[in-house]
Amino acid sequence: MLENLFKGIFDTEMTTVISVKHFLLCVLIALIVGVMLSLGFMYKSKYTKSFILTLMLLPAVVCVVIMMVNGNVGAGVAVAGAFSLVRFRSVPGTAKEITMLFLAMGAGLMCGMGYLAYSLLFTLIMLVLTIIINITGFGTKENNHLYKTLNITIPEDLNYTEVFDDIFNEYTSTVELVRVKTTNMGSLFKLTYDVTLKAGKNEKEMIDKLRCRNGNLEISVSRQENAVAAL
């Protein structure tokens, strides 16, 4: 009776019907895998609640999709891939987030194909590797705090090409002018530099000298985003 209740209206004798207990078992394992991936991603990582929820439920969604297409991996991956792209339709994700989504999809695909033990083993291996990388800091750029983005506002009559060279030579090891923008009806220039500070140099002293040179106009220093956010 229970099997008939969950039987599809388009099922035939030639179609293999998934039993309810097998369906629930696969979904349960997929949810466990999702929870494991979420906990592993949260360890020493920045995250949002929406992404953690996505990572937790995605393996179960992929698992159900694969089961409903009767093991047709091509059709299942195409549908599940379309689902996963919804998260990043307008907001680009970091390389780590996209990789975790693919891991979740891979684990869910294994569950949908019935390889439950392989799914758990794969998830466990990836989580151990992720935690080891987070603990050891593998791939982290040394002295990351020295990489800064410097925004300086100057009056239009000040030649910006070499005006700060002596200050940069004293306080930075590398400097690159990445953007020049006019503002305030063309009366001001906003310069954006990517700089690498010299170890042991006082950042405030550099800013004070720059203020004397640019007429005490606005100066801002921030972390160099393109060094950490690029895929």
C-alpha cells in the first residue's frame, strides 16, 4: 500500500520504482553530508547564514534530482547545475565557496546514485583536508597586512606623476598607480595606489607626510582587496 502511494503516475512495469525506505535513507545521508560540509566550512572561515543553509541542503536536492531521473547522470547534473547557479546569479562567489558547492553537488550525486558509503568517505576526506589547510594557513600570503590600497585626493594643479615618489620610496617596497579619477567638477583628482608597506615602517607617519603634500585633503588606507578576493 505504501509503495503504491509513492508510485509515480507515469511509472510502468519497465520502470524501476525507488522504495520509500531507500529514498529516505539516501536523503538522510545527503542531509548528514550537508551538515558535515557546513560545519567544516564554518571552521575558521567567514560565512553567511544563507550560504551555510545552501551548503547544508544542496546535497539532498542533488540527491533527489538524480533519483528522480532514474540515474540519468547527464540529465540530473544539468538540472542540479542550474539550481546551484541560482546562488551566484548576481553575486559572484569566492573560489572557496564555489568549490564547496561543487563538493556538495558531488556528494549529493553519489547519494542519488546509491553510493552512500562513498559519499560519506568522500565528504570526510575533503573536510579533513579543508580543516588541515585552515589550521596550517597553507596558501596564505606572508605579511598580508602589508598589502594596502591607498586613496589620495589632490588638487587639480598638483602633478601627481612624481609628487609622492620620495615618500613611497621611504615607506613602501612596491607601488602601482591603478586608477585616476576626477571629482568635484574636475577641481580634484582621486588617485588609487596598490602599495606594499616596508616591514617596521610607521603607517601613520606616511599618511601624515602625504597629508602635508596633498594639502590635507582626504586620504584613506584599506586592505588590498584584489590580493585576496580574486578567483
